[in-house]
Amino acid sequence: MLAQEVRDIFAAKCVECHDETVARPKGEFGYVLDLERIAANRKWVIPGQPQKSELYLMVFHEEMPGDEASAPPLTAEEKEIVRRWIALGAPSDHAEVATAALSPAPQPKPRELPFKRRLIRAIGQFHPVSSHFPIALLIAAFPAEIMWKRTRKPSWKAAVRFCVMLGAASAVFTAGLGWCDAVFSNYTGASAPVLWWHRWLGTATAVWAVLLAALSEFAHKEKYPRTLRYTFRALLLVTILLVSISGYLGGSLIYGLHHFRW
Ligand code: HEC
């Protein structure tokens, strides 16, 4: 657009002496409509700096087209168009270039993560939320176990098995989410060792909970060795401890190591 306007002005006021059709163009300058070539000549045009561009100064001071020309000097408006053209970098033929330069430069979009990584990040966000599941279930298994020991009601036994089974499954799930989350987390300084311990204790807890679930299935058979029962109870307590410490460390990543106070 702008380039075309400039070319129109030149076509109206300069071709008489500087067009390629003129047998002996003045000043050996016979390509006034070839903006690209003009803009490339630093003697005439310094893109972005009209005040230092000889071409602009010449039309501004009306040295060109000059007294001999049949065309009148450029009007103020035409001079302004030439000035703007140079100010915007003297774009040549390409209309888009000129319009793009006139309108505010489009902001580059923030680089989007590839879909796979976006998906992983979105999933990982549920890690803190989901972690409350195994905590609740694995801990709930303990009072259920106590109730069974007291009452011998099969429903309590079923409750223990259910809690441990689901608790173990969701512990594995939570650890998996944690590893997704880890890809996008960056803890430095004092938090770095906390993350390390949280990560590995959490992963260990998940593995531990699976083993506990397997043990739970054996320990709740009709016929079971008493020692297996006691082992199960002891390991369930260790599980609760592991879950609690992992959870505490996870919370510390957000609230700081000493977020439990009274
Ligand atoms: C009547 C003839 C005439 C017209 C019309 C004319 N010029 Fe010129 N132009 C000349 C002559 C003669 C020279 C060479 C001597 C000089 O620099 O005065 C020249 C030289 C130039 C030069 C080269 C300067 C250099 O570095 O040697 C430029 C650039 C130029 N003209 C631009 C224009 C532009 C832009 C227009 C239209 C707005 C224009 N001229 C219209 C006669 C003309």
C-alpha cells in the first residue's frame, strides 16, 4: 500500500527524467519506479531514517523534481508519504510488508508446548489432589483391622481388604502423577533435598503399599498363620508412617518444612 503510494507519486513527478523509458535519464538514474533498487542505495535511502536520507531531503527541499520539471513539487502530503515510507524501512513491492509495518507488530505467540507434554503437565497437576486418597484409605484400614480383631465381623475384614487394595492402587496412581508433575517442577535451594526425599519416599511407599495389599490378601484368608496377621498389622503401621512422611514432605514443598506448628 505505502510502497504503491510512493510509486504513484514518483510516477507522477519523476518519470519524466528518471524512468527507464527515458533515453538519457537524468543523473544516470533511470529506475525511479524500482523502489527496491532505490531503497538499496544507501546514498539515497537509509531505511528508518528519513532525515538522513538524501532522497527525502531532495523532495522535501524541492530540489527534485526541480525547476525544469513540468511537474510541480511534492505536496506536503506527498512528502509525508515519502517520509513515512523511509521511516518504516522503505519496504518495496510487497504490500503486506507496508501494512504490517503500519499496524502494531503482531506479538509472537508464547511458544506452545507439544501436545504430549501439555497432556502430561495437565495430568500432573492432579498429583497433590489425588495424594489424599491413599492417605485416607491406608490409614482407614487400620481402625477397620482393630474392629475386626475385636468383633470378628467379616464385614470389618472386608473393609480392611478393600481399603488396602484401593489404597495401594491409588498410591501407585499418585506416584505416577507425581512423576508427571516432576517434569514441570523446579525446586531449588532448600527445597531440592525435600523434593528428593518426597520423590523417593513416595515411590517407595507406592511399592510398599502394593506388597502390603498382596500380604493383606493372604492375611485375611479363613485359615492364616497368626504370625502373618501380626506381620500385616506391623507393616500396615509402617505404611501409615510412610504415607504420612511422604505427604508431609510433599506439603513442605509448598508450605515449607516447618509448616506444622502449634
Ligand atoms: C526535470 C527533470 C527531473 C525530474 C522531474 C526529477 N529529477 Fe531527479 N534529477 C534530475 C537531474 C538533472 C539529476 C542529476 C543532477 C542533480 O543531482 O541535480 C537528478 C538526480 C536525481 C537523483 C540522484 C542524485 C545523485 O545521487 O546523483 C535522485 C535520487 C533524484 N534525482 C530523485 C528524483 C525524484 C525522487 C524525483 C521525483 C520526485 C525526481 N528526481 C524528479 C532531474 C530531474
